Amino acid sequence: MQFIEALKLRSKLLILFILITVGLVSVGVMGSMHLNSMKKNLDSLYFGSLVPVTELNEIIQTYHQGLASTLYKAYRLEISPSQAGSEIETSLKYINKKWKSYESHFLRDYERAYVAYTAAEIKKTNRYFLLIYKAAKSGKELSKININKLEKKVSTIHSVIAKLIKYEVEVANYERKKFLVEYQNTKINLGISLFVITMTILLISFYVFRSIQQDHTKLELLTKKLKKANKKLENVSYTDSLTGLHNRRYFNLIYEKELKRAKRATTYITFMMIDIDFFKQYNDTYGHIEGDYALKTVAKVLQKTLKRPSDFVFRLGGEEFGVLISDVDESNSAKIAGELCDAVRAEELKHENSQVNEFVTISVGVVCCVADDALDDKILISRADEMLYEAKESGRNRYVITSNVSATTTQSIMQD
């Protein structure tokens, strides 16, 4: 059920995402199309008319100042024929360059006829100046130039190009008016489109979000139930089912945490390894049901004796238990270990096949030290295991404690 509800919520979120994405893409595409349209209009307005007008004006200016002016100077003998020829050549090249540039721009079909006519007039006029250029290059004097003919040629080409300029200006004005109308229409259409798309997305989003809110409320209730279930599962996963103590998995988690905390504070930390003496013989004698009862009894004794919130008791496996305590020095750790031995023995669980006592007893290996950065994380476990082994070798029903976490010598052995 929770999976289905989560799937419904995910589907609605996906639908909302798709709708918003499509809306934004639509707006972007439409905006791009309109902007491209406006760009074409701008290109047509400015690059289609303004630049050509500038080029045509430069051609007229060159005819007047570059060619006519040069020939006037040559006529008045102000410059030499060779100098005049050089200036004529430069002007003609510049005119041809500008005219080619003008012809390369976009031309409408109905414009081509007059442009061709203008090109022919320019070519015709340029031939006139080219003849004068050749004469100047051959060293002939230019003082006999027919000024009237020169002025007529320049006036004619000026008139032809001026008509073309006037046409380009009129086209620019027309294109500008057309652009302004289209621009206004584009703004209106874009505004309407954006309004419709935005309102549609808002309405759909409102419905989806309202549905999501309802699902979210359901999901919160399911989450609370799930947290409770997870808590129970977590407790089960960290708890030994027989004794109710923390299990080995929880020990691995707490051991690392408590050791780091003790290292930060540089305080005492104590770990005890506990084993029920001759437990195999107890099971063989009384059976596994009684053996389980003995394990639960020892667990209750350990829990009853170790009451501080910072005292942790674990069943590590089989008949083996572990105790982790903090902020307790060696003397008090030894006292606690002794109390555990006494308390278990005081339960007077009959154990007729025990070689140390008529009742069930325990052996305890204890290591207590001040934690610092040099303390190895595994040394407490290994040293406590060594101490447990020594307690068993020394006769069981006792504890062995050490504070030496680097050497193998035992600091003290306490017996009950």
C-alpha cells in the first residue's frame, strides 16, 4: 500500500514537471521565433537600407572629391599628370569596391532593373575617367580637359546614384513602419501567449499541488507508522532474543562510539569479557531448556548490577557476555567485577558438575585504562580476552584485571 501511494505521488510530480517543462519550452520556442522575426526586420531595416545608403553616398563623394577635384587640380596645373593618374586610379578602385559591396546586399526582384541601369552608368562614367587616367600615365598634360564634359559626367552619375539613394531611404522608411506594426503585434501575441500558458500552468499546478498535499498528509501518517515499525525492527536487530540484552551487532556500534568519546575526553574506559564456568557440562547435565534459563538469569544479574545509563551489557554469543563502562577507574572497575561474580553465585543455580563451586559461577577478564589517541581500537577486546583466559587458568569463579594495554603482564588477580 505504501509503495502504491508513493508511486502515485511520484507520478503526479512527474506530470507536473513535464507540464512545466513543456510550458517553458513552448514559451521559449515562441519567444525565439518572434525574436528571430524581429531580428530579420532589424536586418532588413538597418543592414538592408542604412549600409547601402552609406556606400552609395561614399561613391558620390568619391566622384566629386576623388575624381572631379583631382581633374580640376590637374586642369589648373596644381598637380602633375602622374600624381593625377595615381589619384584617379585609387578613386576608381574604391568606387568599384563600394559598388560591388552594394550589389552583394539583398535585392528585391523589382529593384534589380534600376540597379543594373546604375551599374551601367557607373561603368560608362568610369570608362571616361579611365581614358583620362591612361592619358595622364602617358605623360600628357591634362590642362586641355573639357571641364563642361567632366561636370556633365559627374552630374549625371550623381543624379543616377541620388535616385537610388532616395529609393533606399524610402524603402528604409517603409520597412521601419512595417517593423513597428509587426513589433507591436508580436508584443501583443507574445503577451497573450504567455498569459494563457502561465494561467494554464498555474491552474494545473494548483490541482496537482492540492492532490500532492492530500497525498502528503496520508504519507505522513504512513511515515509515522513506518517509523514505529522501524523502531521495533531496530530494537529487534540490536537485541538478543533469549536474554533481552544488546547483541553483538549493537556491541560493534556502541564500542566504537564510546571509545571515540573516551578518547576525546581522555577518560577511563573499561571492558569486561564474561564467561559462565563449565556451561557445556551444565547443558549436558540439565538440558538446553535449563541452560537457557541459566543464561537469562546471568543476564538479569548483570543488568541489575550495572544500572548507570553509560553501562552497557551485551550477550556476545553462547555463554559469553560483555560489559562496557566509562568514567570508572581501575579500583572501581575491580570492585564492579567482584560484585558481578558474587551476584551470579548468590543466585544459587545448582551446578553439580562444576569443578569450582556447587552453584553456577562466572569468570571475568577486565581491562581498564585511560583512553587517548594512541590507544588501539582492538586492544581492549584482545586484552580482556587474555584476562578471561587467565581467570579460567587460575581456577575460574574470579576476575582478572589489568590496566596495561601494551604488555602481556597482569597487574592484579582477584579471587572469590
